Amino acid sequence: MTDVPGKTVSDDTLKQLVDASSKAVLGDVHVEPVDDMRAERQRASIDSDALAVYMNGGAKKLERKYVTFFGATNRLQFTLELRHL
């Protein structure tokens, strides 16, 4: 139970009130982050793989990061796993 000035309401009722008021202000604007990332990749004007190599100081360093941080045994495995997000 939650105290609202002048009333005591259940937490479920309070959540419904907050959801309704936020939808009234914002509308129903929920976007799935994974879908948004896929759309951004499709609109990219540059090759994301080439950018990754450049940003990481070369292909060898990038390969090492894939293995160290993500447990991928090779770049192809990592790329395939990343595309499934």
C-alpha cells in the first residue's frame, strides 16, 4: 500500500496511474534496443567491420579483444554471435 495525499492505494493501482499518465505525456514510444541497433547498422554509410579494425588499432589487436573479452575462438564466430543480437 502507498499513501497518496488523501488516499491509500495499492502499489498495482499506483503503477497503473503512473503508466497511464506517462503514456498521456509521452505516447506509446517503446523501442526495442536490439531492433534499433539493427536498423542503425542497416543505415550505416561505412563498413562497420573496417571501422572496428581502425578503432582498435589493427586486425590483430581486434582479434585479441574478441578472444579475451568475449570468449570467441575466432573473429568469424564473434561476428556470427553479434549478428544474432
